[in-house]
Amino acid sequence: MFTGCGTALITPFDRAGSLDEATLRRLVRRQIEAGINFLVPCGTTGESPTLTRAEHLRVVEITLDEAKGKVPVLGGAGGYNTAEVLELARELELRGVDGILSVTPYYNKPTQQGLVQHYEAIARAIRIPIIVYSVQGRTGVNVEPGTLARLARIENIAGVKEASGNIAQMANVLHEVPRSFTVLSGDDAVTIPLMALGGRGVISVVSNEIPGEMTQLAQACLRGDFEGAREIQRRFLPLMNVNFVESNPIPVKAAMGLMGLLDPTMRLPMCPPGTDNLARIAKVLETVGLMGKVPVAG
């Protein structure tokens, strides 16, 4: 279900800082019209730690309403309090998501055994598929290949978003887990090597900006057309890179503002990019032909 390219959707806010529902609907429709394979609302790219529970559920509801079953929806439900994660996962299941993406507990740095018990508890609480999200650079804890092999034995733990940035670890993950276990890239720039090793796609940040092109890249890899995928990568690698010139999602929201897709409002502790970095983002957009491409009221 979760193969190819899935977009880690940003959450649009209006200038007052409230959830911008109309813009969210437009962005979801834009993704679907571009041929995206699945959608991921309320991940950390969606600034989920700053959303109230009501806002979190509303973003998922709007995404589901616009998707209308055309594409799967993988709702974000992660955090450092297992009991709260279970409650949120149940609520998302009731609303009809096709699966959940659950980032590892952050700050409290559980052991590998703690991670196993955390995900076992989530799996017992819901019936829909769970994608583990391993991103040590943001959470302080790594999900080791052997741990994923243990988790893969649990029926509804279906895969992992692997964002370690470590190609050797990705290779070891793919060696350890069954072929039915879905391994997705968590970094746009290493989608091709991960898929060459046997990964099934990417949960992408850059597809907020270029959903069609990033979907084409992932689908080319699935077909074994790595030359075609490399051609897309050559064009858009500067955009993939500049999206992380500051902490995600600061650059991607700034870029989407310059593209005319939204008002680039963020919630603290996220703030607008520095002047120099904003200029870098603008230059890249100009280079790839995206500056002001889409009108904000589209």
C-alpha cells in the first residue's frame, strides 16, 4: 500500500497562526492531481508537535476528505508518551486512515528493548498497518536493524521510514527484514540508492514542492529505470539539499511561499529562515523553474 512516493505534508497556517483549512485542501488536491502515491499528514514535517489534538485530527480529516480513497493516507501518530500515542493512533484508525507513521520516542532515548515494547503496545491497540519512523538525528535514538527484524514479526508492523542517512545501515535493514517488510527512504537525496538496494519508495519532503517529479523518480526506481530516476535527481538535487539548509520544515515552507502555494507561517519554535538562506532558497527555485510558478489563490 505504501510504495512509491508519499508526501510528508506540511501544515499550512494563516498569518494569525491558525490552521488554514482552505489552503490545506488545495495542497492535498494538488498532490493527488500530480499523481502522488500516498499522503502523510501530521508527521513532523507537518509540525505535529505544535498542533493541538483537535487540530491534528482535523488535518487528517481534511486529508481523508480530499483523498476520497484515491490514494492511501498514512497518519502521523508518534511521540515520547506511549499511552498518548496509543490514544491518538486509535482515534486516527476510527477516522479511517490506512495506516500510521510513528516516529520513535524522542528525548527520553529508550533502549532497543524499550522501542520493541513501545511498538508492540501500538500494534496491540490498532489493527491498521504501522510504519516505524527511525530518525536518530532528530530523536536521539536509532532503530537498529536487529530491532526492526524483531518488529517485522508483528503482523501489523508493516515497514520503516529509514532516515538514518547511513546507507550501510539501510543495507543491513534490508538484509535483516523479510521482503514483505516495506523499507522507505526518509531522505529525498538517498531515495535512489535505497531503492536500488530493495527499498520500496520514499516519504518525501521535496514532493511538497514537486509531487509529480518525485513520484516519477520513485516509480522509475520501482521499474528498474535508474537512469531515468537519475535524470530527475540531477535536476532537483539542489532543491532536495536546500530544503535542509535550516531545520525542516522551515526551508520547504519558505520555498512554497515563494512559489505562491501558501503563506509561509510557522509556529514557534520554528521561525522564518535567515535572510541569506532565504536568498539561497529563492536562487534554487529560480534555477529549477519553480519561482512563483503557482498563484497563492489557485
